[in-house]
Amino acid sequence: MVAFLLFTIIVYYLPLSRIRAEVDRDLVALATEIQRLDIVVNPDGSMSIAIAPDLPTLRTASTFFIITDLHGGGGIRSGNLVRFEGLLDPEGLNGETQVFHDVTHGDTSLRVVTVPLYKSVAGQRVHIGYVQVARLFDTYERFSRFLVLALFVGFAGATAALFLTVLVTPSSFKPLEDIADVTRQITNADDLSRRVPYTEREDEVGILARSFNQLLERLENLFQTQQRLLADVSHELRTPLTTIRGNVDLMRRMGEVDEDSLQIIQEEAERMTRLVGDLLLLARADAGSLPLERKKIELDGLFFEVYRQVSLIDKTVTVQMKEIDQVCVMGDPDRLKQLMWNLIGNALKYTSAGGHISLSLSQKDGWACIEVSDSGIGIPPQDLPYIFERFYRVDKARTRHQGGSGLGLSIARWIAQAHGGRISVVSEVGVGSTFSVWLPAIHTHALAAEDNGDLESTRPGMRVLSGPFRRP
């Protein structure tokens, strides 16, 4: 309000002072012109003057002048003051200085300047009277009244706005205060499970509340993941270290090298090496510093190569190649091979002796689909949403005994996503699981020929159905 009052004062006085200054300059200029005219003082004391033709302003209806003697009597008047008696400004006859006054005659406002009038007599400058020049000031008054009215309306509007602001602001900012209170509670209690209210609103406050809750949810998930990761890493590293230390102590007490203990130490050291390697890979992937080669890959040839390597594993599990289409993708062959190995290795771990694993590569709607199916123990429905998380195991004891780190599926998902694809799983307890990887194909071309013979005698890239492969 103080600022508005200052603005009002400036707006009111600045233009009016400029208008008044302009009028005063015009009045002084006219009075100076009149002073220069040849004024004749008659023997009876009256005065006469001839208005020059270049002073038309003096003949207008809005400009007036009076030439009077020292006592305000006699004198000369402009034509538009014929019926006006008296002086334009009776109080202006004040010595030998010019005087400005605002004068009102009836309902007419005038701005009057009174200037002393001198005449040279016998070489001396004699004060013989005064010149009063006036101009109508009604326009100024009307403008002044209009400006006052406008400023009053503006003041009323500013007051109403201030009142509404004081009335509405508390309710408008209360949601923000509540959000600030929740954030302080979260900070003080380290409780990321809290959520801010007002999520049902559709305005900016509601959008802010929902966005903030989404941020809190993501931070909570990241924090829980970090805590679980630290706990799992600590546990995974503690187990092989405990085993190694126990066997070393055993050999120290025995005083001789035990081959079985050395074998256990080597296995645990290798498992710990794999764990550290997988953790390093995921850490580099999260940091975006793990480079991926991008080149055209014949995925069928790569898949066939992995199948041939899997067939050499000494395990009594039937491995079948159900079908393989010729399809190409853009990607890193080493990482894609690692993805296939992780899925197949996971199937081998959870498939008992006498079971079977089916592999297939097909092309569907511009996508290359890799499927790895097994007849293993299956995954319970409550565990399906979490199997791609790091260190998550359905059967923790069995996986650790088999040397798994719980990172294989996490790495497989990252590789699939890094290639613009996705990975999914369908599983039933006691029946088996099917993992599907979808990668964008760069062209759609499939060979129509099929061969029912042995896969080893078939060229890579051919669509085949293979018989079972069993290692004794």
C-alpha cells in the first residue's frame, strides 16, 4: 500500500506540474510581448495600445489581458473582457515582481500572471502599472478531477486486492505448508514411506503433490534396493570367506595339505571371483560406462554356437533346439551370448536330472524372440515380480550350493534393455519356466526349408527341429 500511495502522489503531481509549467511559460511569453508594445498614457491618465497583427493569441476566447495603472484603475482590456469589470487578479498587484495565481471568477478557472509595466520617461525607467495575462484553466481542473477519480478507483481496487490476498492467501498456501511439513518430517525421521496429501486435486498443487510422491516412492525403492544390495553383498562375500578360512584352519591343525580342502577353497574363490565380476559389470552398467558394440549380428548363428557349447556340458538333462529362424539384430555379440548363457545356465540349475530344456529362436512382427523353456521346479507366483532383482533367489540355499550369485537374471535383463528389447517369464511350480527375450530385428527374412535331421548336420540359420541331446 505504501508503494501505491507513492505511485499515486507521483502520478497526480507530475503531469499537473508539467501542465502548469507549460501554461506559465505561455503566459510569461505573452506578457513579455505586451510589454514590448507601444503603450500610450493619455493626459487624462488613460492608456491606449495597438495590438500587433502577429499576436493573434491575444484575440482568442481562452486568453485575456488587462493593462492597469499602479492602483488598479483605468487601463486597457482585451476584446473578450469588454463586459468584465475589475482585475483578473486583484491580489497580483504586489510590488515589482511577477506573480502567478489561480483565480476563480464564477465557475471559470483562470491561471493569471501579473507582470510590472515600465516606461522610459526623460531617460528614466518609470513603473507605470501592471500587465495581467490569464488563460482558461478549466481543462486543467477537469483533468485534475478525472485523475483524482481514477486514482481513487485504483486505490479502492488495490485495497480490495489486498483484502482478498490476505483473505485467500492462507488457504491457498496451506497445501504448500503441509507439503513442507511432510518433507521436514521425512528429513527428521529418515522415513521415506511418508506421502504428502492433496493428490486428488487437479490443479498445480495436486500435480506437485503427485510428482513429489512419485519422487519419494522412487527414492524409497532405491534406498531399499541399496540396503538389500549391501546386505546381500556382505552375506555373499562372508560365506566364501568363512569357508576358505575354515579350511585353512583345518589344514593348519592337520599340519598337512588336504586336497579336499584345497578343492573347496578353489571353488569358493572362483565363486567369489564370479560374484565380484558380476557386481563390477552391473556397477559399470548403472554408471553408463560399460561400452556396447553395435554391429549387425546373425543371431541364429550366435544362438546355434551357444547351443553347441551347452551340448558339451556334463549334465543329464535333455537339451532340445525346437526351431531356429534366420534373423539379424544390431548389438554386441559378447553381451548377447552372455544373455543366452545366463538364461540357459539358470535353466540347467533348476532342472533336475532327467528333465529337458527347449531352445527356440523365431521372428515375430519385426522382433527376434529367444525362448528358453525348462521342466524344472518352477517359480512361485509371489516371487515372479522379483526374480530379476539383484541377489533375489527363490531357493537361496540351493542356488548358493550350486554356485549362483543371484545376479545372472539381473544381468540378462540389463543386456536385453540395453539392446532396446525386453525379457519376460512365465512359470508354474512343478511344471517349469519359460524365459522370453525380445530384441528388435533389423530385417525380416526366414528360411522356409525345414530339416528333421540331427541339428549338428544342419547349417546355422536353417529352421530345424532337433532330437534330444543327453549327456551320460
